[in-house]
Amino acid sequence: MKRIFFASIVFIFLYSCGNKKNIPDVSNINVQLDVQRFDKDFFSMDTNNIPASLDELQKKYGGFMNDYLYNILASPPQPDSVIKTVKRFIGDPNYQMVFDSAEKAFSSVQKMRDGIARGLQFVKYYFPDYKIPQHIVTFIGPMEGYANVLTGSGFAVGLQLYLGKDFSAYHSAYINEVYPDYISRRFEQPYIPVDCIKNIINDLYPDKSANLSLIYQMVEAGKRLYLLDHFLPETADSLKTGYTQKQLEGCFEHEDLIWNYFLQNNLLYINDPEQIKDYMNNGPKTEALGEASPGFIGQFVGWQIVKKWMGLDAKRTLPQLLQTSARQIFEEAKYKP
């Protein structure tokens, strides 16, 4: 295969997602969203009377309590097992340290709440019939567990994975195996609204692209990133893509070379999952494109194709985008950077 290499870029480009100059006014869209600090209530429970404490939490948090015990802590359902699991987790000094760190890092949750609420206003603007969550429930869970999920109780945000890329626990030998540096560098608070709105997109438009050819998987990923552009129009593209700023700049600078790489190596219509994962999975880089390239390069290509297609007709809407097949979008876009 022919290879291309990302060179170091010594000047700064300002890239927009294409719609930032025309952000709609959503100030009149009312979003009811509160923050419930399950983590604080959980870690302050009376460990000498765990059954009664769990009953109180059940009354206050309803269905989330079951999600937390059985899905997040992965406790067996037997009452004795639940008590042992809870006692062991709260009594673990490492997780007490994580909670203490979260208490300091999230002493004020207003910024987090406002960022998510702002995104939900745009969701309602473009999809008025979508029922948006009304609660953010913060929790502390296992480090190798969930960070951000959409539950029947609302957004569930695992603060243990948003404590800053330099948080010491992320760099222990075990956790570094679970979360290499290219992942843990994203464990920053500004990613919380992005991850929450990504979960909304997954709910609004479930991903069914797994069996498609590479180019159509790229377009489907591009649809999702284009939605994210419109739901979080004021958020940096580096946060939305998960790329570093240099990687993002490199993608735009070498857009034509990236596309030619796929053309010249006849990769657009491959169906082999082992080959496809090199371009559609997260990673520190895309091996064939050089050390400075980002992983998941396919979303960038699909993003550009979708932007080209949407730009061909100003009357096209986001619901129309989701209703149009990846094949039709690719064929009509005639993408050529």
C-alpha cells in the first residue's frame, strides 16, 4: 500500500464546522435539567447500616440505584452480595481518594450543567419531538467501567473518568493498560457535554453501520459528527472529534492526500472488519498515515463528505440527512478535496 505521512505543522489554522456563523437562536427553548449528586450521597452513607442507607438511596434515586448496583458496580443481585460489594467499594482507599478528588474538581457543577443544557436546546430545535433527559446523575464507579451513559434516569456521568489527564490514578500500570495516553488525555471536564450529547445522538440515531463497506461506514460516522456540530456549534472541533488540535489541523492540511490514499489503495469498498478497524476505531494514530495522524480517520473523511452533500442544497435538514442512505450521500456529494 502507498503511504502518506503527516508533517509537523508550524502555523495555526482556524477551522469551523461550516455552520458556526449561522447559529440559530435557541434562547426561547426551555430545558429543565438538574444535577443530582449521587456520588456524594453514596460515599456519605452509614456503612454500619448499609441496608437502611441503600433503601434511602433507592427512594431518592429510583431506577438509577439499580443501574448503579448491578450494571456499574456489577454486584450479584443477592442482598448479602450487594452489601459486600458496596462495603468493599466504599472502603477501598483508592476510591475514597477518587471521590475526594472529584469533590474538589466538581465543587461547582453549574458549568457542566449549562454546557449540557445548551446542547439540549439545539437538540430540541432540530428534533422538537425528541424527549430530552431532565437529570444529570453524577457517580463514582470503577475506573475501568462506565464514564458516561444515558439511562432511564437521565445522563449518568462517572466523575472518576473526568478528573484531568494528569490525575495520578490514570497513570498507574494497570489503568494505563486499560486507558492508554491517547484515551486518558480526554478525561477532562470539557468532554462531559460532548460525551452526553454523543449519547443523545446514539439514542436518536442508533448505529447500524457495522456490516457496511468502509466508505459507507465513513459517511455514517460523518453524519453523527455533523449532528454533533449542530448540537454543540460553539464547541471546539478537537473536542468533538477527539483529535488533538495538531492532528485536526493535519487532517485539514492533508485532506486531499488522505482521500487519495483510500482511492489509490482501493479501500473504499472493503468489507473485512480487520481492515476496516484500522480506519474506524479509536487509536493513537492511523498506522498507514504516519505518526502524527489521528486514529479513527474515517470519521473525518465521512464528515467532509456529509458537509459537501448538505452544502449542495441549503434546504436540506438534519432529519433528511438521517433518512438518506450513506450510498446516496456519497454518490451525490461527488467529494473531491
